[in-house]
Amino acid sequence: MDYRLLGNSGLKVSSLCLGTGTFGGSNEFFRAWGSTGVEEARRLVGISLDAGINLFDTADIYSEGLSEKILGEAIQGRRNDLLISTKATFRLGKGPNDVGSSRYHLRAACDASLQRLGVDHIDIYHLHGFDALTPVDEVLSTLDHLVRSGKVRYIACSNFSGWHLMKS
């Protein structure tokens, strides 16, 4: 397996990553992606690790959190062999603060992801999309807090344009 550095961090990630959007299938939308259960997920994790893949990606919204839960169960006893990437920002819940990159939502989303995954830290925590309503300073200070508290090792973003990153 080929490994690459994650930015300037020194962390080596496999050039291939196992995406777990197919884990769960909790509703019609995600069932169309797949409905992998725990046993099959455990098998896929094992095959991936045997091939040298060390990065596993999920998101809180994948199957309404079920993807994270299944991944967490599938990696039991193997946490030190792999890196977990998960994401937050998109709506997960019906409340007015169950979406976005506010301090309130990101802290709650991170804690919920940690619980579903059954781990004490997330290796790479992504903003899943740009939130134009929350000031960039609030977003970045919240992510910094998550890193300093030990809940998150590295931060990243997904579905951002270059100009969104320039603002940060």
C-alpha cells in the first residue's frame, strides 16, 4: 500500500480509504447506497486492513448515524490499527440547532459521533459543508477547542470551494 502525508501533519494515511456510506441503509436514500450490517462491515474492515488500508471514512448523516455505529462495532479491538475520519455540518435531527458549524452544533455532533463510534477520539474531523451563517472565527475556534480537548486529532473539510478556504 502506498501511504501519503496528511498535509504537513506527519500523519501517514493510505492512498486508498474505505468509505462507509454503504453501512446501515437506515432509509430509502441510504438503502440505495447499500445496507451493510456489522458482520459484513467487520469482514470489509479486515480485508481493508490486510491490504494496508488504514483510513476509514464515515459521516454523522450517513444512515442517520448508523454508519458510524456499525463502523464502531466493526473496529472493536482494532482501534490502534486504523484512522477514523468522520464529518459534521449537515442536518441530523429536527431541531433548529441540529445543522451547521456553530459551536453548539459542532460540539454536540462531535460528542455524538464519539459515542456512536465507541472511541475516545476522532483522527480526522471534517466540516462536511460550508456554513455561511456561522462566522469563520467561531468555526475555527470550535475546531481548535476540539483538537486541544483531545477529541479530535486533525481537522479537514469536504465540499468546500477554494474561496471558502481562503476566507478561513
